[in-house]
Amino acid sequence: MVSRYSPPKLSQFQVSSNDCKYAFLRMGGNRENYFLTAEDVPSLLGYISANGYTIDTSITKIVQKANIGFTNKKIVCIIKNSNV
């Protein structure tokens, strides 16, 4: 479920930097349904608990109270990898 991806340039003037990010991606999804959606939350929670990730509840609460998100999207949780 964890994959590296290269985010798209924000503008045509942005210099390309081979800056890869890590994201939880839909398993077996096509390019149109690449990122997880609300219906994938149970699978995500099961995966993170089984693979050394923990939910940072205090930071999650701060971010949710600040109403930080992407337009009409909501943040489910902030996680961290305990193995790093």
C-alpha cells in the first residue's frame, strides 16, 4: 500500500526536482483511482496497525481543529512509522 510517487509540478515555471513522496495508495487501483478514498479507511487502519505505524492522536486533533484540508476533503489521521 505504501508507494513512492512524484507529485506533479505546480506550475510550468517550477524546476523539476526528483522529489519523491510516499503515500498510501489503493492496491490494484488504476490511475484514475490511485489514491485512497473514504471507503478505504478500514483497510488503511488495518494496514497501519499491522505494519509498525501508529496514529499520532494529538497532532491529528490539532490538524482537525484547525480545519486544514484540501477543499472539500477531510483528514482522517496523522500517522508515523515506528520502525524509522
